[in-house]
Amino acid sequence: MEYSVIVHSAEEGGYWVEVPALPGCYSQGETVEETLGNVKEAIELYLDVLREEGHPIPRDEEVVFKVSVAA
């Protein structure tokens, strides 16, 4: 499965990431690469808990685009 993630710059340095399809699933890291690796692990753990509790696995239905505008 694939999930859309949003990577944010953290005020104190590094990055934090959220997974819109999985409420409450966040992670962080010092680099983008580390942050993406950490969120992959967070997603896997999140899905494991859902399975253990008998909940359905959410599908990622997000479509993300960047839109350019004149500023």
C-alpha cells in the first residue's frame, strides 16, 4: 500500500511528517530521508495496531498537487 504524507520543516530544525489518511500518525527526523524512513515505520506500526484490534485498514484516497500562482 502507499500513503500520501506531508513533510513540514520543524521550527527547532529537522522535519516532521503527517499521514492524512491515518489520523494521529506522525513522525519526525533530522533529514527528509530520515523523516520518510521514520514515517514508514510509524505507518507499519499504525496498521499493525488496526489489524490487532480488528479495524479496517484505511485506503489513501488523497490526491496531492502543487499549484503555482503569481505572488
